[in-house]
Amino acid sequence: MSNLKDTQNEIDDRQIAIDRVGVKELKFPVMVKDKGGAEQRTVATVALAVDLPHHYKGTHMSRFVEVLNAHGNCLSVQDMAALPSQLLDRLDAQRAHVEFQFPFFKSKAAPVTGKLGMMDYEVIFEVESEKEGENDFVVTVMVPVATLCPCSKAISDRGAHNQRGVATFSVRFKEPIWIEDLVRVVEESASCELYSLLKRPDEKEVTERAYDHPVFVEDLVRNVAQRAKENPNIVWFRVEAENFESIHHHNAYAVIEQDNI
């Protein structure tokens, strides 16, 4: 089979380099430790990419999958962090990028009855490496929350409109950081956190808690940003909040991105 034509290695004369080329929407099992020390196995959606110099016609797509599968049937966080460097060597590239998005599960007690239910949060690990450079690691959590409108509360004789939303919180950090801690920052910044299981006493509690802590979408991102700025382990952050408005035919959103040095 050595005489088969290698089209990818042919010369391209358009003089245009490609920033990222690779594969995405791969499914692969991963293992993540939670703050309590337990190992949680879940399934990630994976994207792997490298840069491509202007003189190459294409990359070798199969090599991305080979590098991924060389780690066996489950990847740890350490395996994920090492992948870009391995892609650099395997594909003779100058820059490599990997992304793993997966659901992270947490058992959560209802606020009054203590009834347990499983909550899931989307988590993204992004790692990028350059030849002769260090790894850049960004962790993102996507946290569902409840917000209650301060304006609606101020102008209404009875009640106030509220809605669910999602806050997407990304950080770069000095030392390893726990997913649960990032989730907690977001949940404490909203009108009320969400639960998967609520009995009537719990429902009363979360309804009144949201009413007592009204926040605009602007308040939510500022609250998260303030907590991020107070954490010396976080060197950069980006927080975006999007509310799925209950009385408007649109969503409200806000974004803050800052270095924290």
C-alpha cells in the first residue's frame, strides 16, 4: 500500500495558511474528578485542530483520531492537557487546539426538605499549545440560573416576572480549579439557583428567595465578575449571561471579559 498517492502532502500555490483544520463532533469517554475526590465518567464532544502552512494542500485527518485513541478507552484531565503537544508532533504543526465539552453531574439537595436530585452542568476544557510554547488552558462552565427583574418588582403591586437563564463563565488560572467552585460563583450571583427536585416547601423557599434577590442580566455578570476579581487564582475571565425572557419575545444578555492581574 506504500505506493498510494498522498494528496494531502501536495503543494498548494495559493499562498494562504489555515489557522485551524481538523476534526470535530467526535464522542469520547472522559473521566473528571470532583471536589470530593470521586471520579466521574462522562462523554465529551471533542474537537481537535492544528494550523496548516500555506504550502500544504491538506492535513491528515486520520492522525487526529489516532492520537485521541492512543489514550485507551477513557481520557483523564491530564490526558486532555497533553493532547495538543502530541498533535504538534504527530502532524508536524506549529499550533494545536483541542476542545472537550461534556456534562458534569452534581447531586444537589433541595433547600428545605433536603431531597436529593442530580443537576447537570455543561463544561468545556480548551487547551492550546504552540511549538516551543506553554499550554493555554481555559475552563468554561455553563450554569442555569433564575433571575427576577428588579424593574418589574419596583413597578408592580403584586409579584414580579422572572425567568431562567444561562451564565457562561470561562477562566484562565494559576493553579487547578474545581468545576464546582466555578458553578457556585455563578449560582450565588443570580436571584436563585436551580434544582432538579423540589417539594412544595422548597418551591416556596426558592420563589421567595428570588423575589428577595432581584437581578438584571447586567447585575448577574457584574456579580460574577466581582467574585472572579477577588480570586487571586484567576488570571483572566469572561462571563456571559443570557436570560430567556418570560414576558418579552427576545432574550436579554450581557458580557464582561477582563484580565485579572
